Amino acid sequence: MPAHSPLKDDGRVLVSPHTAALDTAEDRLIAELLAANATRLLDGQSLLNRVNTVEFY
């Protein structure tokens, strides 16, 4: 995004990094994270990589 983009100063816009990197281990890593979070949920622990949606408003 250009440094002078009006989106950067717009309070209604959330600018966040995105990666679309392909990795041969991606499916395994996603499954491992899902399993870890399912275990944490059942154990009453906080989830990993949880997004704070309050920051989006």
C-alpha cells in the first residue's frame, strides 16, 4: 500500500498483514492448531491465535 494512501488514516479501515505463503506442511499445521484449540476449549483454557474483534470497530 502506498505511504500516501487515504486508507491508512481512515478510522473505519483496518489494515493488517496477509500472507498467502504455500507450505507443504500447511495442512498439517492447520490440523495441529485445530486439535490444540479443541483441547484447550474442552479444558477451559484460552484459545491460541484468537482474534480480538473489538479492535475491528
